[in-house]
Amino acid sequence: MPSPFFRRAFILSLGSALLTAALAIGSPAAHAQDPNEIIIKNFMFSPMSLTVKAGTTVTWKNMDGEPHSVVNDAGIFHSAALDQNDTYQFKFDKPGVYNVNCGIHPYMKATITVQ
């Protein structure tokens, strides 16, 4: 019969291996499926900066359980509150730099550069 020390070491090793495996195959990180898509997850825009050509439509998708909105600081566009899995789109026709934040959580920021 193994000693309590070896039994404890075995259980700790097994637990560590199971935790590592769970983290490796657990929920995937939120990444945009479309190069012109910005994911809202963990109270962040991802990516936080995006460069597109004039005429491009950008889509924001809220993956958080909390509502968020998409607001341009110059007042050019403003979404309604987006619940989980809701999307908002805006077509950028004019070149320039557009600063974006969440109207509900203003510390969430992103920048869209239109060429």
C-alpha cells in the first residue's frame, strides 16, 4: 500500500494534469470570424485597433453577458445597447481615424482607421 505522501503526490499530479487539459480544451478565446468584425468580450473591444478601406462595413458583436454600446466620440454613429450576441454595423465611407468607446462603459476604447 502506498504511503500517504505518495498518494497525495499522485492526486496532486493527477489534478494538475486534469486542470491543464481542461484549460487547453476549454472555451476558446473570442476572436473575430470576419477581418472586419470587432468582438466585445471581457469588457474589451478585440481588436482594439482596426484599419480598413473606405467603403468597408465593420461589425461589432457583444459576447459579454452585460450590455454594451458602440459610440463614436465625434457623434457620427451610436448603437443602441447590445445584449449578448447582438451585433451593430457601420459603413465607413470617409477616410480618417474614428475613436470608439462603449457608451455604458466609457473606459472601453477602440480605434478604427479608414484609408
